[in-house]
Amino acid sequence: MKRKVIHIGTASGITLPVVWTDEMKIKKGQELDVSIKGRKLIVGVESESEVSRCKIHVSGKNEIATWWSIVPLYELGYDEIEVTFDNPETAVIINHIAKEQLGCIVSEKTDKKCVLKSIAKETEFDPVLNRAFETAIELGKQSLELIKKDELKELKNVKSLEYTLNSLVGFCHRMLNKEGYKEPRKVGILYAIIKHLEFVGDMFDEINATLMESPKLKLEKDFIKIYGMIVEAISKAHKLINKCDENSLEEFVNFREEILSEIKKSKDPLTKMIMRNLRKAVGDFVPLIHSLHH
């Protein structure tokens, strides 16, 4: 549907479709909501946001399958998710799911049903993404300090940071799916950046789990050095979110090559395998981040 722009004094305007104004019962002098999203101007009637609801049944026989059934629905942007089940113990799993989703609670619970509800207030996307980056960096830093001190058993204490990162990543997905982004063409890029960030957190968690299983393992100096460089690389990638010109991009690429060189020089197979994958996960951020600035 197209409308021609008309000029009224120094202002510009368009006519509203009669079909829509009749359906919405628009009256002369009534105020409308107008919002700008990239190249789009959105006009709507001032009203409370509609609550989006869905229903799902889970068997509860497999905990992972239950997570995979429910969490994506919350990330899609549903405000209320009614979950029915046959096994009363499934309610325990659903409680865990709610606790790990930012802004989510169980608002109703019976032996056969739970209702998950969003209580999150509207917020800007960019600060949440920044917080997710900061959490990933902190996860890497705290893990590195414990590894340096040879306190591998204590790595269990940073697990909460990985949970926090997952909840922030999930909430970022939810915000993009529910509200979009101020520049709509960048939604796909942001989604990919968030998935990479989640992958980095998962890799830190897997490395920590491996080290905790072998608390007497003597790590090579190369391992600790490269681990520290990769944590620094995440910090550098985070800074590129705000500024990514030719010089800062080249600086990151050079640092990435330094990390790759250290990995190649290492004679420890474990270090080579782990750090090569972690380095790639961090490096994959940057082309995506660079594209945000265009």
C-alpha cells in the first residue's frame, strides 16, 4: 500500500487508509503512536501491548528435550507459555528453566501444568549485549586466574557466570525476535554475533569441566599464555562493537595472527587442539562486528 506525501506548511504528511481508520475507530484530533524503526515509520493506536501466548505438551522423560522444547519459545518472544505434562517431576525441570531465563517466572503450577510468564520490562538491546560480552570476558578472566593458581577444582565456582551468560544471550534473542532492532537489516548479524558469544561461553565451560576432571593435570606454560591472549581478544572484539574503523580492525587481525603463531609454536597437543578451536570462535566475531558499522 502506497501513499503520496503531502505538504502542510513546513510539515509533511500522508493520508491514513480509510479501512484502517474505520476499523480502529480513529476520530479527528485523536493522538496516535508513531515510532521509527530504521527506514520504517510505524503508526499505531495507543493501547496496552497484546500478550502473546502459546501451549505445549512435554513428556518430561528427557530433561534436555524438555529444555529444547520450552526455551526457544521464550526466546521467540511469547509472554506466556502454558506447559502441560504427565510426570509431576517435570515441574522441577520447568522451575530450573524459568530461573535461567532472564525476566521469566512460573506464575501458575499444578501437578499437570506450569505457566511460564515474562515479567521483563522494556529495555534497550545494546546495553544487554554489552553486559553479555562483559560476562563472557569475566568468565574467561576468573577461569584463567584459577588455572594460574593451579586451583582447578575451584573452577566449579565460575559456573554461575556461564549460566548468567546463557540467560543474557537468550534474552538478546528474545528482544530481537519480539522487538526487532532500530536498524532492521542488522538483526541477522546481531543474532549471529550472539550465537558466537554463546559458543565462546560453552567452550570456556567445556575447558573448565575437562580440567576439573583431571585436577592433578600439569598444564604447559603455552596453555596459560594462549588462554590469556584469547581472553584479551574477546575484550578487543567487545571494543569493536563501539568503534571498528580500518585501524582498529587491522589491529585485531594482527593480534589474532599473534595468537595463531603461539598456537603453532606450542608442542603440547592438548593446547593446540583446545586453543585452535577457541581462537577460531573468538575470531569469527569480528567480520560480523565490522559489518555492524556499515
